[in-house]
Amino acid sequence: MPLDINVKEYEEYLIKMGLEKDKYTYMELLAVATAREMPDEAFAFVGTGLPLLAAMLAQHTHAPNMTIILEAGTVGPKIEHIPVSVADPRACYQASTLSTLVDAFGTLAARGYCTLGVLGAAECDKYGNLNSTAIGSYWPKGVSETGRGPDVRFTGSGGANSIASLADKIIAMMVHEKRRLPDKVQYLTTPAGMRGPKGETRFDYGLYRGGELVVVTDLCKMKPDPETGILFLDEIYPGIDPEFVKENTGFKLDISRCRVMEPPTEEELMILRMKVDPERIYLGRKPKRKE
């Protein structure tokens, strides 16, 4: 039994939460798929929310020696209770260092100690560019060319742009909805993939590190084509129709190369449910798309 999880307590938990032992939700699939992309011994810059959910699962399973780094300056924690922000004291448990944002990005990331970045976003386009800034006009109404301000203003980059610019590999996590996967992001916050066609790649813009990307949604995994940089359907979750994924993607998605992911193991589900997010703060979310 993983991590001394009591069988009876687990069965009571399943009844209380309306879950089944051998069935899983979209958000559980998203967390498992992302965790499996995290190698042991990586130095992983992890954002709060869904990214931290997956990182905790990875630490409890195949990546016990992965060093989690939070942009507020926490390095190497063994997180027992899921934090709600990068500065949450619960993210500091057994950390090797409690420092500052300057150290996280200056001492670690800028010196090459960022092998993996795990990010969320509101939008991801066909090249893997991420938008976590605004939907609609970026500028306030008084100076906007459209005469109106943004429809929605998000939290902004935070450390996302810096992480994607310096990390060797980026995992972008998001719910799979057509509005979230447009042909082109409305605002380019983070160049997580190749950025654009040849001549407009991250390397053409002076970003000489990184470029390895996997976009993990609650339906599938997408990776950039080595030649074009455009995302294609690489791996699909059990029971999901590739055509359904295509219909819920805002750009033309190549589904010809996809394979089926191994389903979550009993151990992964038990750890997610009983250890990582027992209150289902993030696991309880549901997509807004039509099923």
C-alpha cells in the first residue's frame, strides 16, 4: 500500500467524494500525465495550482529526488499539503533553502539550474506560445486602439516568461477547450515552444536555451513537430476519441501520429486522492466544454 494509506480509509474517502476505485476524472488524468513527464533529479521550477499538484505526485512516486523550486525562493521542499501560492508556508516543509525571488531566478535559473519548468496558462497557440496576461486589448480603454480595455485581465507573467526562456524543457498544463487553444494567442506572455515558423523561432529572438515542450491537457499530450514547430497530437488518454480532441482545438491539429497513454495506476490515484489533494481543491475542477 503506497505511503501507508489505510485501505478502509481510502474506501470511505471514495464513497464520501463520489469516486470509484478503478475510474478517474479528467483532472486526475491531467495530473498523472504531467507527473510522468517529470524526471527524477530534475531541477523543476513549478507554478502553483495544477503544476504543483503534478510535482507532488511525481515526488511521491518515481521522482523522489526531484528538486522543486518555487519562484518566491523556496528550494527543495518535500510538500505534504498543497499550497495555494508560491509564498504559502506549506510550500516550505523540509526545504533546503528559503530565499528570495532574486535568488530563484538570478542564482539558479540564470546560471543554468533550471532543467524543467511546469507552467499553466489561459491560452496556448499552435506553436506553444502561452498567454497568461489578457484576453482582448492589452491596453486600458483610454489608450487602446480599439477604444476598449481588456475583456479579461489575468495575473500576468509572474516568473513564467523567465522560466520558459531559461529552462531546458517546459511542460504546459491546461484544460483542453477550443477557446484556450487558438491559432494565435491574443497576448504573447511566454514563448514556451519554438515561437513561430522558421525565421521567427525562439533562437531568432535571442533565446538560445530550451525549446523542448510538451503541452499536457485533460484530454491528451501535444508536442511540437521537429520541422515546423506546430503542435501535433502525440498521446491520447484512454477512452478519448482523437476526433473529439480535434473538435475542441482552435487550430488545425494533426491526429495521425497519436498513441494511447497507459491509464493511471491504482497507486497514482490513491496518492493523488489521499495525499496530494484530498480536499480536491484542484482535482475537483471540471472543464466548461460540452462533452
